[in-house]
Amino acid sequence: MLKQPKGLIAAALANTGERFGFYTMMAILTLFLMSKFGIDSEAAGRIYSFFYTSIYILALVGGLIADRLRNYKGTIIAGLLVMTLGYVLLMVPTITSKTVIVGALMIIAFGNGLFKGNLQALVGQLYDNEQYAKLRDTGFQIFYMFINIGAMVAPFAAVGVRNWWLRTQGFLYNSDLSALCHSFNDGRMSEEVLNGRFTELAAQVSLNGAPTDLARFAQEYLNAFNTGFHYAFGVAIVAMIFSLVIFLANKKRLPDPQVSAARKTVSKSEVQQDAREIKQRLYALFAVFAIVIFFWFSFHQNGLTLTLFAQDYTRLEIFGMPISAEIFQSANPICVVLLTPVVIAIFAALRARGKEPSTPMKIAIGMGIAAAAYVLMVFGSLGLPDRSEVAAMGGLDAAQRVTPWLLAATYLILTIAELFISPLGLSFVSKVAPQKLQGLMQGCWLGATALGNGLLFLGPILYNKISISATWTVFVVVCGISMFAMLAMVKWLERVTE
């Protein structure tokens, strides 16, 4: 890090706080929607997918605004303030309207669009100086590692606040109880589940003794559970304030892409070269954007289908200690923080020998690694009952669930894939994008992520309609096809990058 430009750590810390707030929300969003409104995983998946798509598609809008106003830093500050407003709305427990909740999510998405791509454009500008040009990939890997420091702690913060509030109301957490309470309130619960699992779990989670009135218990547990979720969103507000303070304190250390471009003297030959190459550069960028759509469609199942799998099929304990389904989402950022120095060291060693793979080749390798992660899930899920059977039983006992290490290993492999694709993709965009389109092209990278996120809702549909192992097989096929498509384009992409 000592060899990196000075503004890198300041930008990374500003992103760390924002990502901490964002992933605090994302860790609990799916389960919050299901519990708050009594909807199933498919309906929650549609909202989740729409929100995640909006976050990244609005980065295009944010890039256009910053490019048009020629004010990247002001746009970033506005983004932090807008996101804070959205989190304030989510924190209010008296809100019962789904429309208001979705509106708050859209406010956050717009603020994120103003913030995310434009900060990445500033980071890329740091490496336009020849002194740092060869460190661009490493710089973005460091930047990405700091993002995940915030994401690593976020699920623990969200779960901690929710479980603390449950305890103050006289209850313990149980992953199945929210759905069971809704089933009881709606009159859909079978006598077998009512007199068996529901009564048993109600007694287990009630700190003041087994409840005698199950109707009252169901309502009070849901109220406490959902209010705890609302208060957990408040953690994100503190994170936004942290990011704002860091950014304002270090604003002068960061470049302004538009100002830098205006000051740069460009020769006639360079202008002609730009005119000849600009189409090839844009074609290359959009080819890579098309490939990563399918990576994000598969990878971002971590907050949706993989979280549902954690809740429905995974034994929620590690080393004898109980855990929540949301905690598995911390596995990915923890692995990013631990593995980033290792990956950087490996690439540095290969670079010293002249054998480092090109950025396009690294992305192709990453797609293959992502496919391998879902191969593991396929084998780990063989023989599990369908989701409809699990729902009819009121949930699986601990003995019927799979080991938590299956998900832990899957997240580890997905993280390695992510380190080959996401930070290096950002580096590729900053290297290839025309100078005057830096903000827009970073927005397009996030727009490709948005298209992948727009497909996320298919995960819960598959999860509920076909076998669990067949669901994971779909992601193996998607990632495998994307890997071969990327390999077919590597030589061309390498020429454009040079």
C-alpha cells in the first residue's frame, strides 16, 4: 500500500463506511420483507431483485450527472446525503405500507447511483499518472478489500441489533418462527404443526415462560421481530455519517477526472489515435459488460437464494454456538479481506516472472471458479426434500439439515471468483474507457451488474419449483457458458487493452 497514490486509502475508507451501511441493510432485507409483510420468498425476491437492479442501473444516471455537471465530488457528497434519507425512512417501525418501504429503497438506490460509480472514476484517475500505471490492478484490489471490511462486519451488526431488541421484549430468535406466526395468523396452519412444532418453538423462544395464548404470542413475536429489523437499519445511518466525514476531510487529496482532462495537453496524433480506437474500446467494454451480467446473476444469490437455503436447509450452529441465517453473508467479505493480500502476492510474483495473466484472462478464470462453487452446492444438496415438502413439515429439525460448512466453503470459492472479476473489472474499465467517458463507463459496468441483478428473482422461483440440486445446476451452466465466451474473446480484448 505504501507504493499506491495517497488518495487511494481516503477513497477506500469513504467506501468502507458506505458499504458497511449498505450491507447491514442487504443482510436482512429479504427476511425483513418476508416477515414485515407476510409474503413468500418469490414475492420478496422480486422486490429484492428490483431494488438491486435499480441500485446499479441508477449508477448510469449518476455517471451522466457527474459528467454533465463536471462535479464528481459534489455528486458523491449528494449521494451520501440521499442514501441517509432513505435509511432514516427504513428505520421507522410504525411504517406499515409496502409502498413506502419500496420508496425508501428507491431513494437509497438513487443515492447509491450518485455515489458508487463516481467514486470508482476518481480512483481510476489516480492511476493515469505513469508513476502508478502498473499498479492499477493492485490498487483496485486494495480498494475492493476495504469495501469488504465494511461488508464483513455488517451482518453481525444487523443481527445483533435485531436480536437485542427481541430480548428486550422477552424473546429469543428462531429462523422458522416468523413464517409460522404468519401462517397461524392467516389460518393456514395445520393442526399437526400447530400442536407440534409451533407450540414447541413458542415455548423455546419465550424467556418469560411458555405462552398460554398462542394468538397473542404470534402477534407480539412478529411485532418484536420486525421492530428489531427496523432499528437495525439505523446502523446504516451512522455508517453514512462516517463516510461523509472521511470524504469531506480528504476531498482535496482526490483528483477530479474532468479537471484533469481539461488541463491535459493532447497532441494531434493522440486525438487521431483516439478517433480510430474509440469504437474498439467501447466494443471491448460492452463485450465484458455482457459477460459479467451472468456472474452477478449467480453471485448475488448470496443475499437471496443462498440465504433462503441457509434458513431452510442449513444447521444454524458453528462449533456448538447458535447463529442466524444472515450471518453467512459475512463469510464472503471476511474471505475477501483475508484472501486479497494472497491474490495480490500471487499476481505480483507472476508479474515479476513475466507470467501474470491479462485482466481479460483473469475474468475468464473467475467465471470458471464461480461455476465450481455451485458444483459444490449441487453435490451438497443431493437428496434434500423439495421446498414444498419442507414448508408442509413446518421446517426441518437440526438432524435433517446440512452442515454449515457447505455454505462456508461455497462462499470461499465464490469469493475467489469475485476477486478475479470485480476489482479487476473495475481496473479494466478505468484502463480502457475514453477519458471523457470515465464516469459513464463506470456507470455502465454497474449497469451490467444491474442487468444481472434484474435476473435475481429467477433464483427463488427455481428454488420453490424444482429440486434444490437442480437449482444450483442452473448457475453452474450459466457460469460455465460465460467462461467459454470470455475465453473466446481474450486475444481481442488483450489487443484493445494494449
